[in-house]
Amino acid sequence: MKPDRLEALRHHLYAQGTCSIEELASATGASVATIRRDLTTLEQQGIVSRTHGGARIAAGAQIEVAFSVRERQQLAEKRAIAAKAYDLIRPQSSVFLDAGTTVLQLARRLRVSPMPLTIFTNGLMVAQELMNVPQLRVTLLGGQLRSENASLVGPAAEAMLDRLWFDQLFLGASAIGDDGGIYSVDASEASLNDRMMERSAAVTVLADASKFGRRTTYLVAMLAPPMRVISDKQLAAARQRRLREAGVDLVIAPDTLGPTSSAPTP
């Protein structure tokens, strides 16, 4: 059926990146002519962008370009981590997505397979990625613009958080030290991240293996139960063991994205 085929196309493009029409036809068992018509439909919906001989998931306002080199680093790992994070989200809940580049990949996953959610974010790129996505109610915090991370920070943003409560927070990290500390390169970002954690029932840190064993200037918080960390298989076994011994719920994403699971049920 067409709806199932369109969903299969979205998931395949999300997992694999840019694909040729022939590859998409093979993956879905449809004809090349049918795939061309389906891609036209998805392009009109703003979900895909056509390339020469193929297509890719559309990036709102050139998201990957805007985040430049930092957003492209460990991109496959970030997408796998985001897929694991997506499986934790429950429909009808309130979710805060911070401005990190791995969290951006979670936003892109939600754009591919939305569900009824109330979403808050301090990330301009996250908000832009989720514009006009059915079933998502998105609120962008006010505050001072930190252009280096395309994020909103400062007293106004923190004051807004004080009037909110979230079922889940998905938080990126500039670094995670061997002392168990989550670190940021910016004082305002660190302060706002700490306030996000205080206002959330469940905290999940999304961090690929390259973020571990490092410290930057400003401490956000210490990893502690019942916090969850989602990372990738490159995370050293000794670090995995230390996290689990500290009572942190560690989830390791697979090397590559397999078949996409369906949206969680309430």
C-alpha cells in the first residue's frame, strides 16, 4: 500500500542518507516509475530533497551546513544514538530537546516519524527542523542568542524553564569526563542545561564515544542514577563498566541503523 511504501522510503533515507532511485526501488520492491512518483509526493510534503538520480531526507534551512564541521562529525553514530532515543519517547508526553548536534538527529528522526508530542527546545536548528510537522506542538524558549551553537540561553530562558515541567529531557554534551561530569564550553549553556535537568522527570544524555574522557571549562552536572546515557559501540569497555557501576542506565546503539521500529505505544 502507498502509505506503507512512503513510510519505508522515509525510514530508508533516514538510515542510509542519500540514495539512488534504483536503490530505493530495490529496498521497497516497487518500480522505478512508482518511486519517482512517491518521491514527488514526499518532496511536496517537505520531507525529502531530490538529488541527481536520487533523494535524501530534507534538512530544514540546510541544517547540516549551518552546523558545519561539528554537526557532521560521527554523523552515523549520532543517527544510531538518535534512533535509540526515539524508541524511549512516548506519545502524548512533554519532551525537551536541547541544542546539541546529536539531539538534532533525534529531531530529524521525529520529523520522519512524528507522534503526538509537546516539545520544548532552546535550539534554533531543532525548532526549524520540526516546523510544520504534524502532531508536534513545538515551543522555542526565549533568551539571548548564542550563535556558536544556534541556541538561546541566559536569564530569560532560565526563568521560562522555572514555569515548566517535562516528562523527558534529551541532552547533548560537549564532553563527559572520567570523573563522571557532563561539561560545556559555555557558562550560560551549562547553567541552562542544569536547569533543564532540574525541571525534567527523566534525563537522557546523548553522547557518542568521542565525547568521553574529556573535560571542557564548565561543569553542567554529574552523571548519577536514575540518569540514562545513550552512546555507541566505540565507547571503551572500561568506561562502559564505570558508568554501569555508578548506577547509570547505559544504552549502546548499534553500529548501523537496522530496520526502524514502529512508534512506541502509550
